[in-house]
Amino acid sequence: MNKGKILLITLAGMLAVSCATDTVDQPGSVALDATSAKLINTSTAALSGELLLYVDEAALEQFATAEGSRTGISDFDAVAEEVGGVTIEPVFNLAVDGDAKRALGMHRWYVAYFSEDADVEAVAQKFAKSAAIERIQFSTTVVAPRPEATYVDFAAATRAEEGYYNDPLLPMQWHYTNTGNKEITPIAVEGADINAIPAWDIIKGSKDIIVAVMDEGVDYTHEDLADNMWFNEAELNGVAGVDDDENGYVDDVHGYNFSDDGPLTWDLAGDTGHGTHIAGTIAAVNNNGIGVSGVAGGSGNGDGVRIVSTQIFSGDRGNGVTVTARAAEYAADCGAVILQCSWGLPAGTVPNDNTFKNGYYSPQYAAFKYFVEKKNHPALDGGLIIFAAGNEAYTSSSYPGAYSEFISVTSTAADGLPAYYTNYGPGSNIAAPGGEYFRNAYTHYVNTGCVLSTMPGNQYGYMQGTSMACPHVSGIAALALAYADQMGKTYSVKQFQTMLLTSVNNINQYLNDQVKRINPEDATEYDLAAYYNKMGTGSIDAFRALMSVRGTVCVPVVAGEENVIKISSLYGDGTTKLAKLESVIVPDDVRARLGIKNETIFGDELIFECANTGAGVITVQLIAGGDMVGSGQNTGGMLIEKEIGIVAREGNVVDEPIGGWL
């Protein structure tokens, strides 16, 4: 593995089917006789001793009441006996919200376990002869990530520089607020961040929002995560070894380990800390005087978003489709509204949405669909699924993130430009900081340009990857949902996705053959023209997202220059003078943060200087219906006010004001 690179979790061996374009009705990788046509994927990289069975409606009662491998269906039971013993289980937990799951056909999926010594292809062919089985899916192996992390010496990394919160490592988290400090990373550019501080001025989190981290297990004992972990009260106060809440899972206090079918783990041989690192970016506890900050980690007063760990990787063992499907289902059932997924299939191995939906990953898709349709928060009519785009420098996003109903996140470095490893192109929806190590003089590795977050065992460390970009979007989505709830606003999933994907800063202005970057792996120089219009809608901005919820238009301005805003362009049809610009109100904190000075009104234009990068809200006062405000001595217009969100960046393109979500 390359130094410092975080590999996206992959499904091994899928390259063998990378050219397939057929759906389940045309499974081109198998012979189309009556038996083989039931096999909806190939046995390439399949788990031994496991098959997923889609049962015919007429046989469901017999499967539901089966004892061991005995269903009472003669041809099926004969194969089970021939194999030497089969255990049959429903894939999904129908004891919770069973009607909704039945409506999605989830009740028809069963998993058959048998000896790992048996030929899984041969067993599948035999089961396919039973009329009770409508479809069969091999459980393709999911391989755990193997990232390399650079751990932080807490004492050495504590800086005298004051941060927004008192978390001592926050100044090193350039991905939240990038001051352009070259001591952190030589490629740092001021403003190449998610604009966190002005967003935190508005809202810091909400304990009513649950984010499911579907990954390695999260260290729920971590000093910087424990207070923001979701907990199952019935299990927390119940009897060890007993399913106190009768949800089908024993002792699932902070989540569940679907990989090992038991308690959460994070410190086995082969574990990397991946899940704990992601959880910290979303919800490390803020302002507690410890470690790092989280995007939606609250203020230290119990108001951070909650993390539930739905563990699908454990140690160095791979798992199959059954594990991922059950984990997504569980996330919905325990109240999660955001499903954070920093994993995916190798890019290019699933050719289109139909193949993903109907072919190779049908049970997984059914679980994702259930999550999207489950309403777990009053501000949203369903759930959000957010994926990493992949780390193969491939010209399309990997699936499942590339699927058109999910958000796929590409990665930028500390200079705000595409990270050398990021996937991009079709299926990629939005960019966020994922970090990039720097090779000083092409010999020394500097990892402070990667993303800093929590690691198991009360430690902290740097990782890079679209895996690290993804939780920035999940955290901002959580902040925006919290703000929507506070304001009493509600959204459909599609409306909220649209709002997120348009709350961005321009990245295309830099993506041309005149801008050069150095690949830290091999020290080669490359230009960025290939990324133009292929990183998604732009770089996500937390402040813009909250302004979209608020209904306040955001205007990009150039830091370090005099700026002109034509106020009439922000209302009406953008051309007609509907009201006279009377005055501007700049709050003291916004003035200080952005370095705003020399405000001048000239006609309907507001002219001012802005020294610093950042963001804030100003208010313009307008007179509607005259040149002066009406009073007892004269007839005049009405004094009205309009908020404007100012987003200052170096080199911002300001030809057109960018509207808010109204």
C-alpha cells in the first residue's frame, strides 16, 4: 500500500464482472437455462458456505416455520440433506416495522448457511432447481480497509494558537478552518475548508439527530466521543446477555457488530481505526478541552449529534452482502436519519444503476431503500445515504455511491484542489476535504495535510481519502437538519439533497491545464483540466448549507479586494429597481472576522472591502415605494430589510450572485 493513502473499502474480485451490462432478467455471466437464470450474480469472490435466497411467495410460510434445514418442501430439503446440513435464517428482522419491510419484499430474502467446504457454485445450482426459490445471490465478499494512520503526539501537537473551541487540536484541523498556515501543510490555501466557524455561530448540533457509521466498529469509550454516542436505554439498563428490548440483537447498547454477530469491537488484529476516525469528524465532542472538534459535535453541553455504530468490518476478515444489508436495516430501525458509508465497490465494476439495483446487490439495495423511506426525524421525510466516491483516481464514482438516489463525495486537498487519489466523473455529486499527504523535497512524508480525527484508545491521528471527505458532508447534513428543525422547516429527501448539493463554493475556476499539482506518490506533475465539471457541484460549505435552510441568499466575494454587490440583482427579476438601497448593517463579529471596511452605497450598489476569508450575514435596508421612509410629515415608502450571506474566498468568481434555497 502507498504511504499515507487510505484505500476505499472494496468488494474483492468484482473485476471479473466489470463488463457486464445485463440486469437480473439478462444475467449475462451465466447460462440462460431455467436453473441458471435464477443466479443473479456470479460466484466470483463469493463467501464460502453462504447463499442468499429470494423465496417464492407460495413457500414463505414453510420457510418461516422451518426447523433447521427442514422446510417441508421436498426438493429443497433434499438438497439441504445432500449438502450435509443447512441453517436457514431471514436476512431481515421482521419483528421491527415488519409491514414496511414486507412492502419492499424484504421478507422474501433468506440466507442459507452450510459447510464452507462445499462448492458454493454447485450448491447454488442445486437449490436453483427448487420451485420454492425464485432467485439466488452469491454473497460477494466485502473486504475491510487497510489504511495507514499517522498518530498524533497529543502534547507535541497542542498549539498556543487559539481556536473557536477550546479543543487543543482544533487549530490543526485545517479542513474546518484553513488559515493558509504552511507550517500545517506546505500546500495550505486560506479558505480551502468547509467554512465551519460561521456555521457554528448559527448552530452546533442536536442530540435528536442520529448518524449511523457503517464501517469498522466505533470506539464508544473514547474520551472525545463517549458523550455523543447513541445509546439503547433498554439494553444499557438491562441484563447482560439478554435482548432486553426484543429487537433481535443482544446488548446493542451503542450499536451492533454485524461482522461477528455480537458486541462492537475496534481493537482486533487487522483493525485500522477507520470507523472511529470517521465518527470523530462527524461528532467528536466540541469545547470539552480534549482533542479534536467534530463538524456537528455540539458545544460541550450535550447538544452534539449522536453516533450509532453499525459495524460491518472486523479485524482482517471480509464479509458479504448479508452483513451490509442487515447493518443498513438496523441503522433505520434504531432511529438514524443519516447513513454514513465510507466504503464501496471497485469503480467500474457495476456499470449502471439497474445492475446495482436489480442484479448483484438486491438485498443490500432493499435495505438502503428501507432506510431512505424511513422517517426518523421531523424535519425530513426519510433518510439520507452518503457514500465516499472512491480512491482509485478513476473516471467515475464507485457504487453504491454512484447510484442516483445516494450522495457520492469526492475529495479535495488542503489547497482546495482535487486530491490525487480521488475518483471523479459520472456519479460524483459533491466535493469535501479528504486531505492529502505532502512529500517534502519528494523524500519526506508530511501527513498534517491529511484529516485529523479520533483514533481508538483515546488517541488521535491523520488519515486521507474520500473516506475522510464523506463524513464532512454527513456532519454538515446533520447541522442543516438541526437548523431546519429549530426553524420548524420540513423537507423531502430530494429537496434536502438538492439543498446540500447546491450549498457549494466554485471549484471549476481552478480546473484547467494552467493549474499544476504534484502527485505525492511519484512526484509527477499533472494539470487539472480532466477534473473540470467532474468533481460534483462544487466544494461543500457548511455556512451556505445553513443559509439555504434559512432562505438567505449567499453572495461570493473576493477576499483581499474591493467588492461590489448589485443589490437589485438579489430580488425581483434581477434587473428592475424595486427599492432604494438605504443602508447596510454589519454585525461587529462579522466585521472583525471578514475584515469588512469602507462600506459605500452608490445607487443600488453596495461597495466594500473584505480583507479575510470566511463568511457572515449582513443586512441591507431598502425603501420600497419611494426615496424616503414615510412619516407623519410626508408620504414615502416602507423600510424593509434583506439578509445577505457573504462568503469570502481568495479568487472567488463573483460574476453571478448565488441564490439560497427559498
